[in-house]
Amino acid sequence: MHIRQLEYFIAVAETLNFTKASQRFFISQTAVTQQIKALEKEMNVMLFLRNKRHVELTPAGKAFLTDAKEVVRHITIAIAKSTSVSTGFIGTLKIGIVKDYMDVDLVDYIKLFYKEYPNIAFTFVRNNVGYLYDSLLKGNLDIVFNVKFNLEKYSQIQYRTLKKAPLLVILPPSHPLAHKISLTRSDLKEEAFILIGTEENNFGEKDSILKGFLESGYLPNNRQYVEDVETILIMVASNMGIALVPSYALPLQNFAGRIISVPILGDEERVEIVSAWDKSNNNPSLTKFLANL
């Protein structure tokens, strides 16, 4: 049994005329008749009652017609989807974006891409650095927009730098350093720090955060870790400590008058944001997405 036989059967069932059915496919009536007989033989059932003047469906034929139409419909859809997915015009794209990161250029790019490929289904995941990279390596995400941490260790991950966001020192307005125009890490030796960090993972998130302090000759004695910038801002505004936060992550309008941000000096005091993907990922939607990123 093949799809063409089903299409012939449906045509005859709808027209109750072998000649009209054959005309739909631009083939001879004999060819249609032969295919219907072959289908009946394979199924071991009579689908039509027919003589020279009359054609009608048997009860078995009527029952089979509904299912045959569904089978043909599903096969047609499956073929269309497979063809489209292979060219990237229909498919899926799973995007991970690190918590607290928001970039209007990225939003504009996704907007334009979606306009060009409206049949690609997007999934967005917001999570911490390590979770996103782990999900990328496991094939659960196609591409991530994330902080760069130790990616050189992973040959299968390819990445592009999108921007380098300067770090800012976040303090409560009453803090003695809040009036400074700029600060260095050396100015912050005695401070209690609230840092972004999650459970340790292969990407060394906490180690990378502390590296800057070690390069300045010390580690903060008083430090605690939280999972997102919103929590940091609440704690700083409550005089529980100070923090280093990338500039892109500050919704300052929600904390006006409750926190102060001061630039920290040093070319290395920047957070690198990258787009990263697995080089072995052959998702055609990803290829399309990367083309102009």
C-alpha cells in the first residue's frame, strides 16, 4: 500500500466514477482500476460495488475512506514539514539568555529574523551562566547569549563576542565611597561583597568572579553569593553590602535614590557577552540565525 493508491481510492470514493477520478491525475481509467484492485487484494476486502453503470462504496469502503483521508493528510503534512525543516524555513530554535542580560540590538535582530522566518518556533530560556552552557553541551539549547567563562576548554563550542560591558560598583547612598567618581578594587578591600554565583559547575563561574580580586592581591573576607542581580540590588539598597555588577544588568529606574553606581577603573574590568553554539549542531534554523548575527 502506498500513498498514491490511497489518493486514487479517495478520488473514486468522492466521484463514484473511475473516469472522473482518473482525470484528476491525468492517467488512464485502466491504471486507476488496476490500483484499486491491487489495494482491495492487499487489504482482502471489497471497497466498491461496481458494474458498468454504477459505482458505490461498500460498508468497508465507507469506513476506510475516513481513515484513508487522515492518513493522506498526515503524510502530506509530514512531507511538507520535513522538506521545509531541511531548508530551515520551518523548524525550531532554542535560545538561552543569561539572567539579567537585556540588549535592544539582540531584540531587534530576533524581531527581524522572526519576520523573515515566521514558521520557526522559538523557545527562550533564562538562567544562570553554568546552566546555559551545560544545556548547550547536552543539546537542549541551540544557541546561548551568555557571559564568557572558560570557553577555550571546550573545542566543540564556537562563540562570537557581542559586547564588553563595564563593571560598576553598586553601593547604598550612605556608603562613604558613594560620592567617588571612580573606584579601583584596591579601594574595596575591607568591604562586604554580594556576588553573583550559583552551585559550582564546569565553567568556573565563581572562580572567574574571584579572579579579579586575586589579581588585585586579595580576596574579600566577607562575601556571599546570590543568583541574580535583582537580589543583589535589594541587598545593597538594604545596606547589607556592596556589589560589582555589569552595566547591562542594572534596572536603575526601579532603585532610584536607593543605590549608587560608580565605575571601576581598569580595562580588564569588563564582562564579555558572547553568542555561543555547538559546532556539531546541524539545525538549519540555527544556520539561518547565525548568518547575519
